[in-house]
Amino acid sequence: MAKGTIKIDAKICKGCELCIIACPQDALALAQQFNDKGYRFVELINDVCTGCVNCALVCPEAAIEVFRQPKPAKKAVEAK
């Protein structure tokens, strides 16, 4: 399975929860803390992110940056 992670800019996140709904892995939740604007921001709660980018696509504030680990190189089949 693909492996990824996200970085959330908590300063601009307004906690709209659209990314939480869009995440097929249920890897996101609202934090208990508040940002400087008084919003509860979203945070990554478990390490099951696949880097699918759904969260970043629905974020109206563009507060999410997605990182995906490169796929391992396939072993070359040796000719006989």
C-alpha cells in the first residue's frame, strides 16, 4: 500500500472538517487546541495516511500539503 503523510498549516485552518470527511483512512481529527484565530484545527491522528490527496483537494484554505513516499523500485527480472 502507498505511504504518505500530510502537513497542516494550523495557523490558517478553520476546522471546517471537510478533510476529515474526505479521508478514506480516517487519519484526521480536530485538535483539542485552538489556533490564533480561535479555530480548532485539524491534525493527523494516526499513521495510516496513503497520500491520496483527497484532504488537500477539498480544503478551502489550502492549509494541507501532502507528501507521498516514492514507490520501491521493482526488481529487474533477470534474463535467462
